[in-house]
Amino acid sequence: MEIKLSSSYYRALRKFVKNNKINASNLKKALKLFEENPSHPSLRLEKLSGSKVWTIRIDKSNRIFFVWVSKTIVLLIDIDKHDKYRRY
């Protein structure tokens, strides 16, 4: 699987890292698992209702938001708290 990063994802990543809201090792682990097996149980993959946006879990409170571009390509679009998903 190919993972692409949007400019909005880069902005969110910089913000979260700068504010120490995210553990870099947890993020790397989540992305590695996602690349190897998008359905891995620890990622808690979920599709947001009424949207093309999906999320995977980084840790208890943070998620990566993404869209499937094709069967083999995903575009990461955001990192945020789990409860912020309603904007998508």
C-alpha cells in the first residue's frame, strides 16, 4: 500500500509534535501497522458515517484521518483528537 501525505496532514503533524500532544513512536507504529495491514485490530479502523473519511487509532485519544484514493493508495489528511471527527 502507498501512503501519501496532504498539506493539511503536514500542518496537523507539526502542530501536534510542537505541542507534545502526540508520541512519535506511537505514530510510527500506527503507520507501520497500517501499511502492513490496514485492518489490524489495534488500529481500530473506522469509516466516518456519511463521509468518505476513515480513521485509525494512534493512541487512546488521537487518530489519523484519511481517504482511500484507490485500492492501494491512501491520502492522510489530518491528525486530531478522536472527538473531533464530527467535522468530517
